[in-house]
Amino acid sequence: METQYLNTFLIVVDQGSLAAAARVLNITPAAVAQQIRTIERELGTTLIARVGRTVSVTEEGARIFERARELVRGVADLRSIANDNAVSGELRLGACPTALAGMLPDVLARMVETFPQINVFIQPGYSADLYRAIEHNDLDAAIVLQAPFALPKTCEWQLLREEPLVVLAPESMAGRDPHELLATQPLIRYDRHQWGGRQADDYLRAAGIVPHERFELNALNAIAVMVDRGLGVSLVPDWARPWPEGVRLVRLPLPLPAEPRRIGIVWSRSSVRVRLVNVLLQECRKAAKAS
């Protein structure tokens, strides 16, 4: 049985649709459907029920789901175990949106140049989801925001970068008081449902500023473009480059103390790929010092 097809089954169940699974796997929905049909023929049962554009797992599929996940994970571990004396194998890595577009490409460039036998599977996602994936051993490590809760003893965390809050404003507003801008200009709010957005909201409350809200979203590059277009100002972490090309903005420091957004790496102590995780840590530290 082709274990890659089993992995496709797992991703379809996790994503809830063939189209979403196809985007994760970077293949067509038709190819996803073909792989599922192949697995179903080999097992002699239906694993996925299609309902419009979504899918649900059948009773038979639910019975094999966890065993299939263990099997796929075990096969991925074989290369690392077999090559215990060499830095090789597949590293399962998660990355939050800021890291994915910021420091991660530089880290990966360093890794593959120094250790060409390493393969990296990258799972994008929000920090909260990636922490859960680490705890469940679905990922070996992830570059994420610092969690606002204590980590289980099976996980470790290391700080890579601190990003202070700044007021993001059009270039024409350079030199103005940041609190005055937050109080008088329309606010493009960094999503309060996300950890970084909560820090911005805490600062506004502590400073006694009641902003005139216009938009709220969890997309820092989009916020930068919106500020550049004159739609308002924003209170955001001073995130790592690259930024959108051509924006003309100023980043105004805050007059009161504020908790920075902290980005770091979390990993599972129980991973059999701890050697690969250590290589990742080494390259992350180098990238953090160079930034």
C-alpha cells in the first residue's frame, strides 16, 4: 500500500474537503480523489463520504484514522532512525504567517546548503494550532508566537525575536504624537482574537485610548498597505521584513511601556528527529542574530 495515499486520506479528513487537501498537497482535486479511490479499493471499503463540496469520514474511515496516522508517522521516522549517524531525513516544521514570510526562508536556505540530505515538510498555520500539533507529535518543531500559557513538559521553547509595538502611520504623519494618532485617526485594528492583537488591545486599554475602529484583520502586510492608502493608522508589532513593496510608512515608538510580541521556536522532546531539530535551532539562532 502506498503510504503517501494514506497521508492524502489523513489530510482530506483534517481539511474537510478534497479541494482544501489538494491545496495542502499541491496537486489537483482529481488527483486527490484518485488516491482516495485507490486506498478504498485496496481496503475494500469506503473511507470518505462526499456531501456537495465537503467530505466526511465514514465509520470505517474513522476506525482506521488513528492507525493510519501512526503508520504514516512511523514510515517518516524510518529514514531518520536508519540514518542516525548522519544529519538527514524529514523534518516536520510548522510556521506562523509572520515567520513563514520572514525569517524562515533564510533559515531553510542555510539548512539545505549545509545539510543537503534534509527534507522539510512545512505546515503553515496560526500559533495556537501549531502548538497543538507539537503536543500531538504531528510536528517536530514550529516557529510561533510565545504562548500565553504554560507548555507541557514534553515541549521546549526558545526565544528568537522580540517585536515591540509601534504605531504604523502614513509617511505624511511622521513626527506626530502616537497617542494622538490612535485617539483621532481611524484605527485599522490588529485582530483581537489573535495573541499579538490582544497585546495591542491591552496597550490601548492601559493608555485609556478609545479608538475609532474602521477595520479589524489578522494580516500584517495587508494592514501596511491599508495604512499606506490612507485608510487609518494601526498598532502592530514591528514585524520582520519583507514588507509590501512601495509602501510609504512611519513606525512610531510608543511613549508607555508595552509587552513586545515574542517569536520563537517550540519543539517536542520526544521527536525521533531531535538531531534535525537541533540543526533547525542552530540556523534559527544565526538568522535571529543577523536580523
